[in-house]
Amino acid sequence: MITITKNEEIVLNQIKIFTLEYSEGIPLDVLKEDTGFYEYNLVEILKSLDEKELIDFKDNKVNLLDIEKEINTVKSKKDLEELELSIKEQESYNIIKDIVDENNMISKYILEGNLLYGNLKLSNFSMFHIILSLQNKGILKPIKKDDGEYYMLVS
């Protein structure tokens, strides 16, 4: 499933309409005039849609890609970031479940290493944000032991 913002949905719908009329690619000016977005904002939206592999945007022309993907629309970029964060939290939780010991304990440094350098390859900021979020939700509990800092998975 691909998640897009409301503005991206507006532009994507206009692209679908103009695709029949402009077989060689829809000119940027046509979309700008029809959608009413400022050029800078429109280009940012088109780049985002291109990264999500819904369109091909190059040389100021847009082509719709043949897609059979399910598309979910959220109100804003903030909502999109929150959705992505909750997905990353779930993926992180699954990783934590796999690496805790029989007492549901894991070393702080092993946990951070797995989140930073494992399959998710989170940034430092994202990793700490996710760990803090999981703590706030009562899923992870920080524990201090004589031999170091640990987290306990509370399930």
C-alpha cells in the first residue's frame, strides 16, 4: 500500500485526467494552471509522487505509470510522518521480540545497534524517538543493572 497526502491525491487525479490528452507527457505548466499550486509546491509534490513510483517526472513533463497498487490518502505530511513512525515502531517491536533473551531483557547497546545497523537502518534521532515512544506506551522499560543498562520488553 502506498500512502499519499491529500495534495498529492489532487495532483495525481489531474494527471490521470490529462494522460489521455498528452500522450508525450503532461507539461508542468498545464498542471500548475489546472491545480492552482505554486510551481515550487507542485514540483515537490511531483517529486514525491515520482519517488513513490506513481508517476515519471523529468524534463518538466509528467507521465502516469501503470500502477495496480492500493493507495491510501492522509490529510497532511504530518499525518503521513506519524503513520510511517507507527509502522517503524511496529517493525522495531518485531525486531525487539526476536532479540530479547528468555527473561525479555536486552542490553541497551545491543538494542540500539540492531535498530541503527539492522534491517531498519534508522537514524539516531528516529531510533531514540521510537525507543522513547515504546517506553511511553509501556512496551519497553529501562532497567539499570550492575553490569550495565538494559531494556525489558513488557508484553
